[in-house]
Amino acid sequence: MPIFETNQDAAEFLGWCTVFNIGLMTFSMAVLITMRDRIAAIHGRLFDLEPPHLKRAYFRYLANYKLLTLVFNAIPYVALKLCS
């Protein structure tokens, strides 16, 4: 039994996944920007990292999240929309 009855159902699912992931990424970015010092202090103690390393880790996290959202949600969504 297929998960989705039509390509349109799959495209709609991927579209909502893309919206949700972009919203979560935007929220994460906003929290990191507005509460940078508090979050860096907590993560610095937890993972024994210096502030320059934390900035790099935050950037890598957001970049990877964006890339994964594009590859697994947005691009398949566009491909399904173009096919139907």
C-alpha cells in the first residue's frame, strides 16, 4: 500500500515539510542571534568549547540544516510540482 495516493499528495507533504523546516531554521537563527552570549556560555560549559569554536559550530549547524532542507524537502517538492 503506497504512502501517498498521488504525486500531488507527496508534493503537498514535502511543501509543508519545507515550510516547517524553514520556520524551525529561522527560529533557531533568531534565538542564536538574540541570546548568543547565554547560549554560548551554556554550550561552552557543556562541550568545553571556546567562543570562536562555538561560532563556527553554530554556523556549520545552520548551513547543514539549510542544505538538508533543500536536498530532502525543497528540491523534491519542486521536482514533483514540475512533473504534475
